[in-house]
Amino acid sequence: MIRTAAPSWWTGCIVLGVTRALERGDRAVLLFNQDVACAEDYFDRLAEAVARFPGALIGSAVLYAHDPGRVWSAGGAVEWWRRGIRGRHHGESVSALPAEPFEADWLFGMGTYVPCEAFLEVGLPDAGTFPQAWGDVDFTLRARRAGYRIVVEPRARLFHEVGDYDPRVAGAPDVRTYLGWLGDEKHNLSLSAHAALWRRHGPRLLWPFSLALRVAVLLANFVRIRLRFPEAPGHE
């Protein structure tokens, strides 16, 4: 167990754990979250993927804990001139997932296997710039740029207790709450984290225009979820 005198947030905690693993000479780490649970065969499926794709970063299929037949995420895609950064298969039925492992642009930090050599080559996740949100996206994009394969094993499944930012769980937020999320550097929708990510990975010289498009998408998405999820659906 590693104890800290002050909150380290998600990325800082990951850095502490990875640093300990490197000091011990471990060959790999599994990035994880406290709000996910594993399917019974999870580690078997993950181990099969690790053996099949040596040296790759391996991500998991993350399902809604309250609705395990629906996908929360299965890796991520980059669309600089469309929606920006998005989770793949979000909201789809589990039956829509591919049967075989597939490539992704980036991975969420819950259920992601990383060979320790990747940290030595790419560096640690950036807890200073991304203390809570987007540290996983930034790290896996850096690893992909360095030549590491980014693979999702759809049969390695986790069940996620999703927070109140997801309208499928909590309903649509009001305007004040949504704007507060955009201004919170530790929230998934943080505009400051968006700007840092776009500056680092977005289209060279044109990233401000791509970021402006992303902000427009976020605002339009607020209207969409207000129309689609006017009230909290509750857990089934």
C-alpha cells in the first residue's frame, strides 16, 4: 500500500503505482479504477490477448454495471475535425462488439495492460497537466505515437459504476452543472484539459480551430442529452 499526505487524484496515483512497479522490476502493470468489477474470466481473456499481441497496450471492454448488456467504452477514436476524442461503441449493445481484438487510437485507464518498457520509453502519465481526467488518453496517444500497438480485447470485460456525468445513469444535467463541469480541471469535460490535449496531440498549427469545433460539439451534446434524457432513468 502507498500512502500520500495529500490527494494525488487518478493520474498521480497511477504514477505512484507505476513508479513502484518499475522499482521492483515488474514487467507490466494493469491500470485500474476503484469503481469497476471484473467478469469471472477477465484475467484469462486479458492474458490471452497479452500473449497474442506481445509488447502492445491492451484495453478492456467496459460495460455499464447497472446495465451489463450495454457498452460504456471499448477503446477510443480520434476525430480531430468531427467529434474530437470519443469512446468507441459507447451506448451500443454488447452484441455489437467485434468478436476479435481490434486496434484503437487510445485507451481508457480502467483495465489497460501496459508493458513497463512503454513507461521507460514514453515516460510516465502526466499528472501535472492531467491530474484526474485525460491522463490515460494522453499517455496512450503518446505510446501510439512511439510505435506501440493499441489493442482492445472485447472479451476482457469490466463493469463500471458510472458517475453522475453520464445521462444514462443520472439523467441530463442542468445548465449550471454542465458549465461547472466544463470549468473543472478534474472533470472529464474539463476545457482546460481539452486545450492541453489538443495543443499536444491535435493538428499542428490548426489545433485551436479543431478545439473550437470540439467545444461546439460539447455544447450541442448538452442540448441533445437534455432532449433525450430529461429525467434520471434510474438503475434497472
